[in-house]
Amino acid sequence: MTTAFITHRDCWLHDMGAHHPECPERLSAISDRLIAAGLDLYLSFYDAPLATLEQIARVHPADYIRAIADSSPESGIVHLDPDTAMSPGTWQAALRSAGAGVLATDLVMAGEVENAFCSVRPPGHHAERAKAMGFCFLNNIAIAVSHALAAHGLQRVAVVDFDVHHGNGTENIFANDPRVLMVGTFQHPFYPYCGADAPAQNMVNVPVPAGTRSDGFRQAVSDVWLPALERFAPEAVFISAGFDAHYEDDMASLGLVEADYAWVTQQIKAAAATSAGGRIVSMLEGGYALSALARSVTVHIKALADL
């Protein structure tokens, strides 16, 4: 089986203004690097569909969905908070991003592909049940997980989050849900300034200090994540794949390199092979140094595809 690569041109239409780090060029950098590396010959490409209201409403209440949709401007940029803004293309891009995770879940569960990577924006893991924040509007990974639970009848699903920022939105949505285990590392203290104190029992949060490099990250994965995943025995694994812990990314202060992203992907693949039949859905979150982002996504996909 192959690895699916899911994106859509609508994801380029979301624009939060000049010099905003969460820019359309992120997706162009990834696509260009995949082609330069020759990986496009080995992947199955899919256009992301629009997520439906039913799929989104498993995670976000109807009044929140309406409020975000109604905030979409006809021109210019509207700020929901100092970091998070909407342009005329934002809502369509958000629907495509959420729809990518749903399609990826369907493809993986049907056995059409072994795993999938969704190259989409806006990202999602900071979006809480009824709050947009941190560049995020809809929680893409939570919508995909909820689809796996509701539409495919899974009983145990794991979320792995290696973004440099804590996935507070995913935690907000799934805290104390026994069907979902979330494991994550994140720089702390750092935006969104939570996750380190008394998380829910199904949240395995590993805060790490600024300056943490490969050895500290790999120890957290080996000593904490992997045993938790083994105990939980998930039936599918979903990855919030943020690449802003890379040492070249000046949005944060960790020191990972491409080899760390290849290694952690291999560890997740091994864990998924044990209980989940290898089923993995990976969704792009952060990563703002364009070259480092593109290189890191490339090694992530190579590991997913066993190339």
C-alpha cells in the first residue's frame, strides 16, 4: 500500500497578511521539496473535500461554526485575536483542511492506503471546542479523530502531537474521553501557557524547557510516549505534525533536526503496526522556517512511506 498526500489549492487562499508566519508559501515549500526529492512518484495524491457540517459539529457547537463562518470578510482581513485573522479565502481553506483529515481517515480505514499526510492550512490543534486561537479555526485532527470514532466505530484512538506548542485545543476537546489517548511534547513555559499542570488522565503531556535538543526529545518519546501507546493499544494513530521545534525555526527555542522527525515517525509507525494495523493519519500543524519545514516534512513522509 502507498502513502496518501492530501491537499487542495483552496488551502493557499487563506491569508492573514504580509509577514504573518502562517503563510501560503508554507505549502508551496513542501510541494516543491517533495518534487525535488522525487517523492511525488511514490505517493497517491488526493484533493481534500469540504468538511460537512455534520463532521465539524461532532467537535464544534453549531453556534461557534456559524460565528466563524459569519466572520469571513468579503474583502480585507478581520482579526479574531492578535494572532488569528480571516481573509475572504479562510473559511473555504478551513473546510478543506478539516475535510482532508476526514478523507485521510476514510482512505486509511478502507485499506486503500496504509497512511496519509495532509498538507493543509490553516492548522488546527489550538482551536478549542468553541474558541479560535493560535492561527487555528477548526480543530482538524479532532474532527478526523471524531470521524474515526463515529463513522468507523473505533474504540481506541491515539493522538500524537510533536508541535513545539501544546495542542491545547485537542486537549480541551478530548480531555477525560476514555476512547482517546493524547501524547505530546511541547516547549514550556511557552504559548499557549498550559498543559503542564494536572492534565486529564488520558493526556500524556511532556513539557520540555527551551533549549531541549535531540537527546531530550528522544528520551521523552522513548520513556513516556511509547509505553503509553503500548498500554493503550490504539486502533488508529493520528499525528498533529508540527515542525516548529526545528532549530532553524525562530518561532520557538527547541533544537530538533530532520533526523529527529524521521526517527519519531519511525517510532510512531512501529507503535501503530503493533495494534493499529499501521493506520496513521498525519496532519500539518506548525513549522514556519520554510526550508526547514519542507525538509522536515519530506523526511516525515519518507518514513511514513518506508522510502
